[in-house]
Amino acid sequence: MAKVTAVSPFAPRSLARLEPLAGVRFATAEAGIRYKGRTDLMIAVMDEGSTAAGVLTKSKTASAPVLWCRKALKKGKARILVVNSGNANAFTGKKGTDAVELTAEHACAAVSCKPHEIYLASTGVIGEPMDAGKFAHLLEGLAGKAQADGFEAAARAIMTTDTYPKLATRTAMIGNVKVTINGFCKGAGMIAPDMATMLCFIFTDAALSSKVLQDLLNEHVETTFNCMTVDGDTSTSDTCLLFATGSAAERGQKSIDDAKSKKLSAFSAALHDLMEDLAIQVAKDGEGLSKFVTFEIAGAKSWEAARKIALSCANSPILKTAIAGQDPNWGRVVMAVGKAGEAANRDKLTIWFGPHCVARNGERAKEYDEKTVAAYMKNAEIVIRADVGVGKSSARVWTCDLTHGYVSINADYRS
């Protein structure tokens, strides 16, 4: 496994504290799937009646657990989530399907549920057969000892090259009832979500139908996880699942079946904020990073076009290495804007590095000063803005720089 030797410079000094959420319990184990001396298996057990929604990778080589979740999501019900790290169970043929079915069989028995109420996810090395026999028999015992106060432990169990667990929590009012949203995710490399080995699991005690959950997730994933990238590589395993236990109904919250209900406005905003928080945490833990980078594109014909241009910049190795070297090479921004394939007016293109305009209306800005902008590039957090001069739409994408550390981690990933 990759030798991760340093914690991200953006790791939080203290982790978000996720209070127990009624209707869901967690347990973890050291199953020895690939790692030694650390947890690599977690389960979340949910009360009967819990609803589910999900957004999964669009990769044409999706993993066996992703294919399982696609079927389960059609019913929108949930009782148990099983996640392992160390092996992605992707590109594993019939053996991968067998591993999923064995895991599901034991999960069914562990909580006495139906197959469509089970959700599975795996992260780790692609192409190596996974022996589910190493851990499937543990599920019944884990279900029996699952505890409500287990979010951080669950987040740690699904880490691979992550240097810290990524957690977030928000509250919102639905009517006169306060509800909670807790979430955690993992990801540090192979990150360019298209809905990177990115997994994200979000839980709420709100009483919401699976359709409402799905509508909200579909909407918010576009401007959060799909606006974040580390290296431009979309995983076989991307999985973002949202579960609602419905326990807030016991406190008087009436179940909601329409995502456009005005009663959901505060909840929707809180969910978006939580997802954005987690997306940024992933970018701030990019493998080998030294800088967190935000690209803001304005003046585009549409939001979609602006995002595509921003991603062109955020996924450019030659631009990202310049940022790592603290080089204000704005010519590489010009290149990345131009290659995106979206409308851009070369002679109106204007670029800023932080507060400093480096190019205006298609040429170097008169006030550009190399030393001033080079000094800005020494900051740990960099913002690069560009106005492409063809419209009024804008988008924002989060990423990190590309360093020797990234190469080292991925060169040694399977050693």
C-alpha cells in the first residue's frame, strides 16, 4: 500500500464532532483485507423504514458494489451499509459478483432484512480478487455491538491514502422540528467525481421519502463533489449515499414527499453546505499536496461551460505543477482555458492570481509585477480567477497542486 508519510498541511486541528443520530448505529473491525493493525471494515445499521438515495460513478468499468447499489436504490429502502477498504472489488469478474453476494447474504442475516435494503461499497486496489470470506462472517457480531456514537470510527475505517478522516455536521429546521445531518467521506487520489476513489455517506434523522432524498442529492452533487478534483481520474467506485432514518417524525416532523416543498428550504441549504464542506476536505487532502487551489471562472455562456473550463484548469498537470513550484505562470491558465472546448474570447480574456490582475483583455496586464505575484504564490491557499468574456455565467472548482509527493505515493501504491 502507498507509503503516506505526512499529514496534509490542511488537516483540521480538531475533527468535527458528530453527535449520535437517532436511527443509525455503527461498528468497525480489523478484517485484514489488505491492511495490518488498522480497521478496514465498517457497517451502519439503520432502523426499519429508513430511506435511501445515491449517486454513483458513471465509469464504464464500475465496481461490483456499485452495480449492487444501482439495483438497491430502485427500492429506496435501507437497513444496513457495509463498506470495506483495501480492495475496490472492481474489475474482478464473477469473483467480484460472488464476493458481493456473499457479503449481502451475511448482511441480510445480521439485521433480518431484504437484499434491496443492503448497500455495499469498497475502496482500494483495482483488479485484485476480494475474499469476502475474510469478513462476511463478522457482520452479525458487528451488528450486535453497533453503537450510535461511531461516526469518527466509521470514517477512519474507510480511509486508504487519506491522511485524516473527513467529517461534517449541520442542523436545520423543518417546520418547527430541528433535524440533523451527519456525513463522512474518504478520498485523496483518483479523484474527479463524475456523478474519486471517493466514498461519501450522509445520514439524517429527517422524515423524507427516497424521492426527495434523490432529488436533493442529484441537485447538490453537481455544485459540490462534481466541482472538485485532485488529479482528473474518475474512480470505478465513486459512491455517494444519503440515508434518512425518519426518527424526527417521533418529534412531530411530518414526512415530506416533494423536494420543492418550501418546508425543505433550510434543510436543502444545510445539505448543500455539508456536501461542499466534505468536497473541499477531499481536495485539501489530495495526495502529496502543498497547496489548496480554487479556480473561479466567470463570463461564460453557461454554468456548465464555466465548470468545464474551471475543470480544464484544475486538471492540467502543467498548470498544477507550476502552482506547486510557486510559479505565477498565467500562460498556462490561458492554455487550459483554450483547450476546454468551450466558448472563450481570447481578446477579452482576463486573469487574476488572488487580488492581482496578471492579464487583461487578451494580453499581459500593464500593472503586472512578477515579484508581487510570485510572493502571492507562496500562500498555502491560492485563488485563480478568469473571465472568458462571452457571457454572464460563472462556476467554481476546488483542487490542489501536483507535487513530487503525488508521484511517490502512486508509484508505490501497490508495494
